[in-house]
Amino acid sequence: MGNMTEPCEYVTSFTVHIYNSVYFDTNECILEFSTDNYNGQIWSVKRQSIGKSDVLSIKLSTFKTETEANTYRDDKFIPRFGFFLNSNGASFEVACVRTFKVNKAVMFAGYGHSYGQFNARKTIPFDIYTEPGLEFDEKARTALSLVNSAIKVQETPGAILLLIGALEALSETKKRTDDEVSVINDLICRVKRDAKLTECQKRRMKNGLEGLKSEGSKSACLRVVQLYGSKSGDSVNASVEQARGCESQKSVQTEVKDQAEELFDECYKLRNKIIHGGSLPNDLLNYEIPLRRLVIDVLEGYLKDHKKRE
């Protein structure tokens, strides 16, 4: 019975499957790190160095409650870790998630009895995010999920739709001014009174005019691109050059616009063609790669701005 009164802590662990052949630059089999005053370990499930593995296990400790462990894992650590992977062109899946209670004495003695495949040779600093303290709200988590899905998609048209969707998730549609709404209402009244229009035509036009009372998705997305993507020109340029250097892209003739706003405009036109069945160019990859870099830059800018406002 004495063991029941001994102090306990909670530990959470999970497995991360990494795709697109992006690995960590280390030959260590296990890494120990600290983040937000919590301790962590990361190691290869395949019993090889982390730098050669695409399946990693991560363990975080020490939490006072199960809720604290689950909340930190899902709302902070995994989004930050995922953003780190996505920023390097990798997609990921999280599996085998569990949280459990351990006795403090056992915990600080180590986990050799449970995770005994490797021994940590040394503690290596492991920075999992670009800037400490980035917090992912619901909009940022949705955008991250869409970016991650876009990297997984094999067909480029689907990836472009997902990446534009990520920008939409980060944007906020604004209402028109009272004066603008007043003009739209006047037009609706004129449509209703026009004797030359059928009832079906009036209904379609009324619905279209009602939709003008809020700005369109493109305008809302362009605003976040202007806010957070204006400094992404260098990374967009680098991505374009990378795309052109690919073996499959040597014959590409189309010039991809590298300014953030212009790139977004071109990709939004492609988005409309994909949705409405328009003719698509053969070099979509030359748009997808810079667009992905732009979306990640916008997401990072959004996160930093959110951090400042808090």
C-alpha cells in the first residue's frame, strides 16, 4: 500500500511516421531534449540512427495530470513538430498515442526496462520549432493539417486546392461597408422590379448580389498573403529554382512569378480552373512548390503575429 502514496507523474508517448525522405541530421540513436520546461526523448522505431529513420517514437514528461499531458501534446508539441517537418518538405502521421502514470522514482531512474533498445550517449539540444512559444490556434491547426495533406497528395491539382484552402483557413472574410451594402440592396430592388426578367433569373441574380455583401475568398486570402507573405520572395525563388532543377522539369518553359502576391494570383486562377474544369498547364509542379513555400511562410507569419498580440 505504501507505493500508492508515492508521488507520480504522467508521461505521454506517440509514434511519428515521416514521409518524403526528410530526416534529421544526426547519427544518434536517441536524443534527449527539453521544451517548455518539459523533458523529452526521441528515438528510431526501426532500431537505427534517427538520421536514417522514417518512423520515430517521441516521449514527453513530466506532467502533473493526464489532461496537462494530453493538452500539451496535441495543442503545442505535435503542431510545432509538424510545422518543423512541413517546413522542410516532409509530411507526417501520428500513431500509437498513449498517456500513462509512472512513479517518480521509476521515471527518474530511466526507462531502460521499457524502452531498452538504445542508451542515450549524450544530451543533444533539439529545437523543434523555428521560434519558441509559437501557439497554434484552431485556424493555424487547420492550415497546418491542409499543408500536411497537400504534401502527401500525389496529384498536383489536389495539392494546389489544399494549399489555397490553407490560406483560406488563415484568412477572415470582411463585411462590406454600410454604403456598399446600401448600393447592393438598391440593385436587388431593381432586379425584383424588372419585368423583363423571369422569376428564376431574378432569384439567381438576387443570390449573386447577396453574396457581394461580403468580400470574396480571394480578397481575404490576398490580405493574409500581403500581411505575412511579402518577405517570402527569397524562399519562393529558391523553390522555383529547385523545381526547375528536377529531372522531370528540364523542358519547362513557363516562367513562374516569384512575387508573393503575383504567385498567389496565378495559383488562385489555377484553383478556379481545377474546380470549374478549365484547361490546366503541364507544369503545375512549378506552381505547387513555390505555393507551398509561400503558404508555410504565411503560416509562420500568422503564428508570430498571434504570439505578439498575446
